[in-house]
Amino acid sequence: MSGHSRTPLPSSPTPEGSPAHVGSLRVTRSLVIPADELEWRFTTSGGPGGQHANKASTRAEVSFSVAESKSLGPRQRARLLDRLGPTVRAAAGDERSQVRNREWALQRLGIRLADGLRVERPRVATKPSVSARARRLTDKRRQSARKRDRTRPNADDD
């Protein structure tokens, strides 16, 4: 068993009924990677499983060349090259079926590319409210008094 989490696959990695997207990978609403830009490789998956696992090439690996892609815009390409490098790969050998492993690999590649394209919003600096400052100082005074009360009484105080 590999370390990948198992999430249910969509029934189809591309929208149904749209002939322009057949065999392609939809990454975001504005980015669809055509099938001819994806490179597939199939190998035996290894591990336990007997003759089927040793003879059938069920493990699927898909790679996408960010540097050579025609479907990426200049900003998308720059962001992916910076975050993921010139080639992005995803593999799946979890299932006994090559078709199912192809779907898993395609989904993992899409997730990896979408994460690489995600723009993080800059953090807006905030400052504590007046009441939060007062509460903090009150808590500090209370803690200080608590620790002060833990000390041994001096013999001079009697």
C-alpha cells in the first residue's frame, strides 16, 4: 500500500459532453492541458500480487513538460517552473487495473499542477485591540502574583 490518500475519483477526469476536452486534463477553470502534451509510461507495479503483478504493466506514470507546453500562459509557466521545475510527474500503482491507475495518475498530476498555480494571498498585518492588550496585561499581573506567592516567607516577616 502506498502513502497516497485514497479519495474517490470523479467519474471522468474531463467534463463529459465536451468534445474539445476529450483525453485532456482540466487543471483549473482556465487551464486545460491537451492529451498530446502528456507523456505516459507503464511499468510493472511490483510488490506482492503473484504472476499478474509481475507480468502486467499496470503502474502508470504521467509526465508533463512545463517548459515546452503550449497550453500555459507566460505567468502560469513562470510560476510552475519556479515551484515545480521543468517537468512534473505523477504515478499510480495502487490498483490492479491499468485504466484505474491512469485515472489516479492523471488526478494526482492535476492536483499537483493546481497547487503549483495557486496564488497565496499576502497576509494583512493586524494589531491587537485595546481590550486584548488590557486582558493580556491583567493575565500577566495575575501570573506574576501567583508566582510571587509561591516563594518562601522570610523569617524577618514574622
